[in-house]
Amino acid sequence: MKTHDFFYLSEVIGRKVFWQGKRIGRLAEIIIIEKERIPEVTHFIIKRPFGYPSLMVPWSKIKEANIEKIELNISHLDDYVKSPAPSQILLKDHVLDKKVIDLEGNEVEVVYDAKLVIRNKKLYVSDVDFSKYGLLRRLGLKWLANLIYNLADLIKEETLSWDYIQPLEQINSFKGNVRLKMLKEKLPEIHPVDLADILEELDHKQRLVIFNELEIEQASDTLEEVEPRVQRDIILSLSEERAAVLISNMTPAQAADVLAILPASDTDNILARIDADDAKKIQFIIDKHDEKIIHFASTHFLKATPTTTAGEFLSQYRTLAQEADVIMYVYIVKGEDTLLGVVDIREILLAEYSAALEELMTTHVIGLPPDSSLKEASGMFSRYSFRAIPIVDDNNTIFGVLPFRDIMNLKHVMF
């Protein structure tokens, strides 16, 4: 059997199915059976054209399965004319687009895709995928997802092991939602990023029930990952002793990010309970958060007019780059300082030499006003994973560019 080690349901559903070198239909559905920890694929359902009945072919009779095609290894098609029984689980119909629900009935995410893996010649469903990457892949826009993921690191794959999913037999006629097995003994196995996403969707009481079950190290790691609103909610609900223990398990930089959202009196009380040297470092960083980014901006960046062609710019690039602090983005300006858009240097390298930069630029530019703080800049970098952010006023006047590496270097010194 020729297959890939893994693939996603969205990548194979609808793929052409071949038998004895001839195309006979397309993959319409996959049947699974829940046994042990993760479901096993038992059959592929093949939809045929021109009114021919569908086929239900066992996985053992699949000669080749990949994202390009599916080939059958059977003698006679008529032997496999069959429809699934009402009790059988259809992966596409019964799982995709279902909400992921926790034990308390709170919505966590929506299942956009499912990951299938091959182990010992058997096919299993290992994970559900509720990421934006999975959504784009599902919509047939994997190329766009890869482009965004590779160039800007904006989309992360977020999958959840099927081991956290309740048996589907517990869903009434499969009309309900996929439910999580959020059992106490499973919590240590969940990655802090996944656990943070779940905590953000719960109400205050449910959130504390789960959080209070975590060991100190996992609780500290999870607290770093949740959004500020939830951080504040959790910290203010803990005793100052437990909050101090959690803060002590973080780096000074991480601790400062968490404590900076609290009222000054609460921050002071928690800092008074931790090591004096660490408290001094954390307070210094919190104070630095309020410094203005304009003092750290560079005025040495690449800019060009909108009518400049890719060829014209590339002919000057080596010379211009020698004087610039930011060389991965080209800022398109009108006159001397009105920002119109931005172009990644990679796009220019891939473009036709005759293409004008205004044809390549992104006009929706995310920037920061000159009076923004270092903390706001750090949050912007964390959210968008940019390598530089322009500093612009309400009139789109660009004052400079804040390089990501400068903020990181500054953090290394401070932290």
C-alpha cells in the first residue's frame, strides 16, 4: 500500500478514485470505529457518477491513498456496493463543523478538519483540527495558509488529540457536538497553550475549578499563555501566597507582563512575597513598559514611491540596504513621509521586473502611534509576529520603524 504517513481529511475527501487504471469516482466519506484510545478507519465510501451506486470499500483493500489520488485493490466493483449502517460513524458528516464542548457545556472551538495517521498499515484518526490553518486548508486555500504561515508565522496549527474526545456514541444520533473529556487526571497532559485557550472560554467559577487542580509549574506556564483579561481574573482570585509562588516560577519578563495588568497595590503585595532581587528586576521591567517607542525607532528604513518598479528597486537594493536598519520590508510613501503601503522584500524578488510596487503593496498597514509604550509594541509583535512595525500618526505620516530585534535585544538587557 502506497500512502503518506499522515494526511488530513480535507486533503483526501473529494479526491479521484481509480480501479484498474480507470477513474471510477471520488472519495465521499470515511467510516470509523472507536476502539481503544483513538478511532480506526474501517471503510472508504466511494461516490460514483452517472447514477451508479456508491461503494463501501474496506481500508485493507485500498492499494494507494494520498492527497493526489486513491487506488483500489479489488477484483469486482459489484462486491462492494453497499451503504453504511445508521449506527456507523461517518467522519466527515458526524465530526466536521461540530463545536468542541467541555464537560460543562461551554463551547471551546469548532472542528474544521481531522488528522489521519498510518500505523502498522492501519489508518487512525489521531487529532481534531480547529486552527485557522485548518480552516483555510479545508476551504482549498492551503497555498494561502502556507504563504501566511511561512512568511509571517501568523497561523499556527492547533490540533487536539482524539484522546481528549468523549466517545461519539454519547452524542445523540450524532446531532450534538464533540465533547471534551476534561477529567482531572488528563489536565497534566494538555499543553499550556491548549489549556489557556480552554480557560479563556469558561466562566469564572469553572475556570478556577480547573486552574486550582494544576501543579505549580503547569499553572505558571498556563497563566503566561492566557489573555490579560483572564490573567487578571485568575490572579485576583488567588491568595497572595499562591500568586507569589506562581510569579516566582516565571522569568522576570514573564512575571512583569502578568503583574503589569494588576492594580499597583496588588502588584506591590505580591512582589513583597518573592525574592527581593527578582522583585527589583520585575519592577524595573514594569516601569520600562511605559517608555515610549518613538525613542527606540529607526529612521533608517527602505522606502520607495508607488510607481517604482520591482526591477528599478532591486537594482538599487544592495546600496539602499547598506544604510538601512530594516531591510525585510519596503515602505511605499507619497512625497517624503505619507505612508501608502508596505511590501515584503520577498514579494519584490518574486515579482515581474515591470510590476509597480503599488501593485504589490499591502495597503492595510498595521502601525503604532508615536506615543505608544514598549509594552504595547511588545504586545503587537506577539500578536502579529511582524519583523518590524511602522510608527505613524493619524495622518499616516511615518516617523520611523521599530525593528523586532531591537525590542528583543532590549528585553535581553532588561531581563
